[in-house]
Amino acid sequence: MNKFLLYINGELVSSQSGGFFDSLNPSTGEVYCQIADANQEDMSSAIKAARKAFDSGIWSELSLEARGRYLKRIADLIRENAKELADIECKDIGKTTKQTTFIDVPTAADTFEYFSKIEEALSDKENKIDHPVKSVIVRDPIGVVGCTIPWNYPLIMAAWKIAPALIAGNTVVLKPSSQGCASVMKLAEMAKKAELPEGVLNIVATKDHDVAGMLASSPDVDKFSFTGGTKTGQDVMRQAASNTKRLTLELGGKSPNIVLEDCDIEAAIGGTMSAIFMNQGQMCTAGSRLILSDKIYDEFLEKLVVKTKALKIGDAIDYSTDFGPLISKRHVDSVLAFIEKGVKEGAKLICGGKVPEGDEYKGGAYLEPAIFADVYNSMTIAQEEIFGPVLSVIKFSSEEEAIKIANDSKYGLAACVWTKDEKKANSVARKLHCGTVWVNTYGGFYNEAPFGGYKQSGFGRELGLEGLLEYTQCKHICTDKTPGGKPLVSSWF
């Protein structure tokens, strides 16, 4: 059985308590691997190592090119170990092997490589000012960056946070979720192999919430980048307030998927399924509200149900599996409670929503993908983030009504619009209160483009220029250029 260690101050180490926690394979219910369980002393050591490394300048004073070489080496190591990483994510969190192989692993490698080449965005910029001064904007690193990521996309989200933070000159302490961290702990082994300077990157896993909370509360951590649930994000804000720590919060979502009557129906059906059933619906951007034109409502739903029922449910490691398990049986129970509430509130369950029968499913955390028709946007299943494969279908009769329904949510992370009319799509997209709108597609994330939310979906951005600059602070250097060296201020008094 694999055992993964903590990565602190350039070394792979056991926790000071000597403890480990089990990672269960959600496809089988069996223990897959063990992870060193950090205590407060371990987290304190990681923060101190990152603080020392930053204050010493061993990382921030390196050139961008030199820092980039380390990131490129990590990207290369991810690609060299792609098969192992893909298998780890399958067995650790139940993500299908098709997704880990073709999306998660290459995306993580590409992110490290992309940020390894960043130059212009972090270069000094001179302002044109109509006065005899030289005005220069300098981008400095913030310092020690604490990061917390959830279990649903551990490898990708680790890359999203580590790569821009490091290239900007910061040092990092990353805490992955204890429910899905094996691939990130494998990434820690690669960081050591890449020979990063001591303390520049630290990766610490723990099941202790008090240990995790140290990243938000410690005065030695200058910025905290958090991805997770909205309630936890609010707790993070309270903890960080004690030392006015800079924050990036990427929180929950209840994304609308608007299908207009003039769409390509087959494309929209396929996109709708990807938006809610990829990764078994365990996505903050999941298109969990299908806002569907009344003119194609019946035809669309009939075809959608047929295709959904044809999905092959099974072990995530099996390449023929379309739909794997949820992260745990406990999470299955949570999703089932939402499904029960949807039925009680009057929505019509027209597909799935049950634990599949058969010996092959008994050990795992399986649930049939569910579709509810006749949903009103005020219902619990249309308002609360379920974080599972439950689609709420809401009928609309006009474009204005669709936009109103879409915006009637405390969340504002992402949305989809399906129509053959690009002008109409652009008009609708600009009226939606969210950070990302996909038109005639779903789930395109690009290193060049920012990602983040409105409202209770958080603030700050990942990726793109905007995401990179989240890990910097801005300094203005103003130098007098008055002929003779005597500016007005020198003779004011």
C-alpha cells in the first residue's frame, strides 16, 4: 500500500505524531493508500520554512527565467508520471480514467509550463505622466502564500495556485483536502525531485480542521487563496480579518445552463450532460439548473433522459465507465437527502436518483444521475449547491424570463448559453451576473483567461493576467526629473 509523506522545508517527512489517515477508493470502498496526518507542529514548521525562505530572498531574488526553469521541470515530471497520476486520481476520488488521463493530468502540466514562461506581466511598467518625473510600476511578491484546495480537482487546483504564486516570487504552503489528496502528495515528491530550494513549496495534509485553520489565522502567512464551500469561505474571512490578510476565495455555485429554442439541440443535450454529469456533478461550476425554452421542453427532455439512462455506471478505473462513484457514501447520503427534498417540494423525478442495484456497486459510493422536471427556481434543489449529479429543469417562455431566473441565485460563478444566434448569445451573456459564461460549450478553462465568481461565489481570480496579479503587490516608484534637480517641493518652505 502506498504511503505518502508531508513535504516540508524541502524534505519528505512523516508527521511529528507519526499518524496516518486512510484514503478509501470510492469505487470499491477499500483502503487505497495512507497519508501522513499533520498536526499543529507540522503546520507551524511548514509556515516557518516558507517564511524563512521568502525572507532570505533565495526565491524572490531569483530571475523570472530561473524560477521558470523550476516550474518547467515540475511540468515535465508530471508528464513523465502521467499514467501513475491518472490512476491515483481515479482510485483516490472516483474520477473516471478518461477524465484524469485527458483532462486533469495534462491540464496540471500545462499550467506549470504556461506560468514558467510569464515575463511581460511581471515586468516593470513606466507610466506616461505630463510632469518632470519618471513613474514606474513594480510588481513585488506578497510573501508567504497559504492555499487550500478541495477534493474534486486536486491536481488541477494545486497547479492553479502553486504555479502563479511561485513564478511571482512567493513561497507557498498548500493544504489539500484530506478526502482527495493522494495526487497532490505525489506532486510533492515531484517538487522534491525538481530540487526546489528549501521551504519554497510546502505541502501538508491533515484531517484536523484546527491545523488547516492556521493558514488563515497565522500572521506569518501574507495571503490565503481558498477554494471550497461558501460557508467555509466565510469562516476563512473571519479568521483572516485578525491580521488583514489578503484573500482569494473561489466558493460555491449553482450555475444556470440556458437553452434557447434556436439552439443545436443535439449539441445542447451533450453539453448539458457534460455540465452536470462530468465528475459525477461534483463541480463548483456544475450546470445544475437547466433553464429550458418551453418551445423545445418536451423534445429536449425526452432525448436527455434517454441518453442519461444509457450512461454506464461503474468503477472509475475501467476505461468503459461513463459515470463513476461519488467521493464517499456519506456524500451519497447528502445528495439523496436533497433528492428527497426535491420530491417533497413537488418537483418530478423523471430519471435516476437512486443507488444502483447489483453486487458490483455494493462496496462503492454509487448513485444514478438524477433529472428533475417541473422545477421552480424557489425550490431547494434549484437554490442550494448539491455538489452531485442532480439536474433541476426549469421552463421559461421568454429570453427576459430566462435571464431573470438565471440571476435569481445567491451564487454567480458560471453559466452556459445555447443558441445559434451569436448576437443574441452575447446579449444574454452580458446580462448574466457571473464570472464566466460559456456559449455553445461548457467547461473551457484556459491559462490565459481568468476564472472566479460574483456574489457568494467569492472574489478574486485564478489564471490569466488577473489571477497572476492576485499573487503580487503593486509598488509605485516616482523619481524626479526636474531640470537642475530642484522640484517645487524642495522649495515649498
